[in-house]
Amino acid sequence: MILKHPACPRDGPTPYDAELNDMPAQAQARGEFLHARSDALKAAAGDGYHLSWLGTVPKHRGRGMAGALVRLALERAKADGSPLRLSTNSAENVEYYTRFGFTIAGYDEWETDGNRFTWWVMIA
């Protein structure tokens, strides 16, 4: 899990920069397009902590590990008087985060190169 503080610059390095730089030019352009669309949604949701890169290995799911991390992030944001936001491209994740009090702050759908994408930004 990565929990980004509201004071961190939006245009700083991300965990996927190196991976994106190693891709062929067409894939880089697609990745930059997708990131620009999701960044626009996140910006519309306003400032606050940003939760990203949270996942659980399938054989360890259902034990409450991810939930404990989400609750920890929520507590930290609340202690600082700041909202907590996240983005996801999974309807299953939207349902999951709703159980923790997140609501949908933004939604977008688009198609590029014959692939359909759906993106949600949620806030708590």
C-alpha cells in the first residue's frame, strides 16, 4: 500500500514511471493517455491523502489484511483532518471500498485502441 500525503506534489515520480519508460512508444502513449485521464478525475476529487497500490495475494484474501490497512489509512487522514481518496478500474473494488465509507467522487469511461476503460475515483 502507498499512502500519499496531501502535501506531496501531484507531478512527482510514481511507482510505474520506470515500467512505462521501458514500453514501446505506442504503449507509452496509451499509458500516458490513461494516466492523464485518471489524474484529471483525481484532481476533480480535490486534495487529500491518496491510497494506492493496495492488493492481497489471492491465497491470503479474506483474512482482513487489506481492510486493516484501509482502516489505518482512514485513521491517519482523519487525524490530519484530511479526506482520503483512491482510484480504481474495478467494479469489485468500488463495492469493497464502499464498505469502508468511501463514496464515488468521479467516474469516467473511454475507449482507446479498441480497449474499453472504466475508472472511478472514491473519497472518504
